[in-house]
Amino acid sequence: MIPRGILLCILLPVLVTTSAQSPPTTYLIRFNNKSGTPFAPDAPEAFLSPRAIDRRAVQGISVDSTDLPVDPVYITTVLAQGDVQLVNRSKWFNAITVRTSDTVALAAIGELPFVTQVVLTRRLHGPAPDAGKFTRPMDARGGRGGGDADYGPSFNQLALMNGQVLHELDARGQGMLIGVLDSGFDGVDSLPAFAELRDRGGITLTRDMVEHDGDVYADHWHGRSVLSCMAGIIQGQLIGSAPDADYVLLRSEDAGTENLVEEDNWIAAAELADSIGCDVINTSLGYTVFDDSLLNHAYADMNGTTTRISIAAGMAAQKGMIPVCSAGNSGETAWYHIGAPADAIDILAVGAVNSDGQSAAFSSRGPSADGRVKPDVCAVGEGAIGLRLEGDSIAAINGTSFAAPILAGMVACLWQLHPDRSAHDIMFAVRSSAHLWSDPNDSLGYGIPDFQQAHDHLTLTSGIPGTPDHHGIIAYPLPFVDHLTVMVPDGDGNRAALHDPMGRIVWSAPVSGTGPVTLSDAALRTLAPGAYILRVRGHSSMVVKGD
């Protein structure tokens, strides 16, 4: 299911105290440049795998400064200030996460000339039980009957989206690499449901971004149930949505607590998934409020450009991956809305429906705080078929946590059939195939996708030049150089704005009417090459600035 919380980061000035030792806490340390890094964009082999480089090349995505690893001298200098432990690093944010109880060292870090921010991400609390972050799956020994003889009751959750059609075309995820960012994968190394996955070497990498102890198989059940919806095989009972894909299992979530540092763990995991060449990443996690209420997020932050995790999810899409995020399970709570990173721009946020296609009451609602359609699409998440809590058999399990991987697996199968298309083409095909595409709402978003229709659309448009309409915006040419033509519904009296990968507005201009408007000025021409988010009121799309 989905964790319950989110946090606002607190920026600490220079922290000075008379006591050198206090309970260890974690901090994000941000740097002001990468000028001393030994890495360079024109030599990506030093920090990106051949698969990652190829994925970008197919989509025309350049390697830029955000891809360069953090300057190792900066890291060494920070750690030399005292009793400071490195937890994770982020090249996208030019930052590291550290753990320390040495406040004198922390004050010294804040005075380093290349340090711009020291951000509190976790105060130490004692060990906490798994208290409500993940809702237990139903303990029913099986789901609804019917369906295919091999798939058993799991057939229905694919058939609702016409996903079985892709499997019949022998698109079961072969050659695709899916990163799963979760709380742990208890028993995946031994349970029969994953025997075929293990026997063919389908788990290509595991990494624990929380404890760094090298073991993701003894931490928590949630990731295992999520994985079962994609990769599980129990003949006559369960076949996942991408049973022949390869998987990277990344633990970013500490199931016993809820702290902002978990978002930074997630960012480090997403960057790792990018660097090794993942095509799709699934995250059945979400953040709204934390154990430390001073760090809580607010619904107003759910705009895709405020929380670090949502900015990072959007950046993952700009790097050519397809991020699939569960919308959240807050539909019956005071929070009600989606959490981060489901609010991210140009990703697939997934709500939950039952096997009849009706919205699950618990599924978090949209829109995003800035008015974009959320969730993007929906899949079965009420009574989904996956491994039950104990892992020994299937159950009907509840949560957008399970809707997301069912959809993520089908997205991988669709992309397998159309390897020459971009991540954004695939996401657009999925959204536009959904049954509410022309009339979205806050419960279902664009609705339930039809993967046969998405496949047909991609087949028919293969090789045809043009730019798909993302979130209501049509923009061309892409890449642009010195001008950009924009069409957007109800554009009269609004402004078009370009946001850089960190969410900052770097250019804006007025938009009038609903017809094509060509925008051009000196500031547009002088923007650095790279990916930007184009936003006009409630609409958004990724655009690329060329040389």
C-alpha cells in the first residue's frame, strides 16, 4: 500500500551548539557547483551504463550537468569535518545525505564555501513498529474466480485494460528492465512465486539505500507483494503483468518510520535506476506527513515542483524512463488528495479501481495542487490478485500500491513492442487510450487504459512526424532553438512558462487564444540546451531546447 506522510524540508542556517554530541540525525547537504568534478558530459561511460546511454540516444536525450556525479572532493571534505557518516548521494540535486550527532562538525559543514544548504531530513526517534504506513492485504486465500486457465483470477486485472492482448503478441516484458523502489522484498529469494524469475536470472541488481547492508530480502513484505503483481508466476492462479521482464530491486523506504530522508533515499535509488538503464520504475510509496510534524508537506506542495521527490520523478521522465507511481490511499482520510511523487509532471500516477472498473473509495483523489489531471490513469487495486502478507499464496489485496505495478508491467510490455518510441510517446498513448480521455475527473483521471488501443495508436503513428498533445498542450518544433509554437485550450490571458529540471521558472511569455502562438525572444534563444517543463495554467508538457 502506501505510506501515510510527507514533509516540508527545513533549511538550517549555521548550526552551532555548546554540546558536540546529541542523538544522530540525518541532513541533506547541497553544493553550489560541480566545477571540480572529474567527470564530463562527453564521456558518459564513466557514470552511465551502455544500456542507459543507448536509452537516451534512442530518445534524443543529451547528457548534461545534472548527470555528472557529485564532486568526490566535496564529499571527502564534508566527511572530514568530524563524526559524519555518508548515507546517500544525489547527482541530480548535487547533494549528499549524511548522518551525524556531531553538531560541531555540522556547524563546520555549514561554513564550507561550496555548501549552500543544510537540510534536516530526520530527527532520531526510537525504533517504531510498522504502524499504519502499509495497509494489510486481505487474508482471503484467493480472489474472484473466472479468467484464463493459466492466469486464474489474476486474468481479470489484465483483461480490464486489454493487457492480455499484449501477452498474446508475446510481449511479456522480454528485454525490458524495471526498477522497483519499495520497502523491502522479504522472501523474494526463496518463495515459489518467484522461482521462474530467479531461475532465469531476472533479478539483475539489488540495493538497500536505507541501511546499505546488502540485503533487501529480509526487510519488509510490501515490495514483495508489489513485485508479485508484475513478476509473480503461480500457474493457474497468478501471472504478473510483465512476467518475463528483468528487475532491479531497490529498497528506499524504512517501513518502521516516516521521515523526509526516505524521499532522499528514493532519489538516490531513482538515479541508480537511471544510471544502469532501467526503462520503467515503479514506486508504490507516497509522502504527505511525517513523524516529525514540523516537516510535513501540505496539499499546496503537490504541484510537481515543490517536493524533492516529485521534482526527481519528473527528472526521471526527462532522462527517458517511465516513472509509474501509486496515487495514494487517502481517499477516505482528511488528506484526501494524491501525495508526492504522484503529483510529479509527466509521469503516470495510478489510482485504484475494482474489477468492475469502479473507483476504490480509498484511492487518493486529484487534481494536483496546480490543477493538472491526477491520477493520470487507473488499474485494479481493490481486490487485486497478488501474494498475501505471508507470501505463501495469493490473495485479493487492496491498495493503489498494487494498481501501480499492474500498470507498470503493462507499460513495459507496450514499450517492448515499440522500442523506437520515446517514454513520453508511450505515456501519451497510455493516457489517450483511457476511457475518460476526453472527460477526465478527480477520481479516475483519464480512466482505465486500453492497451490494445494504445498499441494500435503507436503502430499507426509510427514514423509520422509530429508532437503528441501532452496534458492539453501542443508544442513544436521539438527540439526548439530560437522559437516555440504553442497551442493550449483556453490559453487567452495566460502565460507560458518554462521550468528547468529543478522547477525554477527560467522564461515566460503571454499566451492568447486557442490557436497556434509562436513565442520568440532573446531570453528563449539564450536558454541552455536541455529538457524543460512547459506550463500554461493547468496544462504541462516536457519540451527540449536544442543547440
